[in-house]
Amino acid sequence: MSLLISVDEGDFNFLLERTGATRGNLSVQVSKLKEAGYLSVKKTFKANYPNTLCTLSPKGLKAFELYVAAINGYLKS
């Protein structure tokens, strides 16, 4: 999710390259974040190849902000 904070959207290959995750692991993570309502996922085609485009939802942004605040609070105590 932290990768999507700095960009409007990221496709599966962008996320794969940046995270170093396996395709299977990233696919599961994207699915779980989508189910939680943290990501919007749009499946399209790019040059005749499947393309999965992910964007951070408002709910996902709020959850990430709360996570960062909790970590900061923990580190300051």
C-alpha cells in the first residue's frame, strides 16, 4: 500500500518489481486488500496482455494513515 501512496495507480508489474514479491504472493495480497476495501482493482488489456491496475481507495488511505500514526505513537513511547 505504501507504494500506491506516492502514485495515482500502479499496475501489477510495477508492484511486482518494486516489492520483489512472487507473482503468487502479490496476487494473494492484492486480493486480500481488495476484499478489505483498501484497493480498487481494474483488469484490462495492454498490448493484448492482461493488465491489473491497482489504486488506493479512500478507505485504504485512511487505514494507512492510522497505521502510520500508530507506529509513530509506539516509537515515541
